[in-house]
Amino acid sequence: MKTNVNAPAKLHVKKGDTVKVLAGNSRGKTGKVLEVFPSKYRAIVEGVNVVSKHTKPSATNPNGGIEKTEASVHLSNLMVVDPASGQAARTGRKVNDSGKLERYFKSK
């Protein structure tokens, strides 16, 4: 049986999720996922891993200066927050009645 190398990765995080950071300088913070990069296994989370970026003066930004932006975080350091309980929980997938995969929280 041949496997497809370019198949999209099955990720536990998707755009719009509220996640909690488990490790790193932003540990313990929660935020909304703005963008996910499946090929790199990274995501950008609102208000998490904020870095300073130095910009040169240009036509669009005549002053230049230092701007703060969110950098990506590895997906292994993120855990999805259950909207019902408000706590971070592991997720799983199961097939519903219509034959479509749906995500569920494994919290007790």
C-alpha cells in the first residue's frame, strides 16, 4: 500500500480555536489561533510569543521603527481549551452518524 507523502497533516488545532500555551516564555497564556502552518507544525496565536521587529523607513512607513508582532509557536506546545468547561483538554476524533469526522474533548 502506497502512502501519500503530501497528504495534509491531521492537526489538533485549527484557526479560530482558543488554545493554552504549555511551554515557552508565554507558558500559561491563552489566546485565539490566527493562522496555522500544517507543513511546519506551527501556529500564530493572538497575544502569545510577541517579538519586536525592526523596520527600515519606506514609502509606506516613512518613520520605520520597532513594531511588535506575534511569532509562531510549535503545535506541541498548544492545547485546545474546551468551550464548555473553559479548561484545556485533549481532543480526539470520531465518526458521527452522517459518516463525517468530528472532534470531541476527552475531559471527564
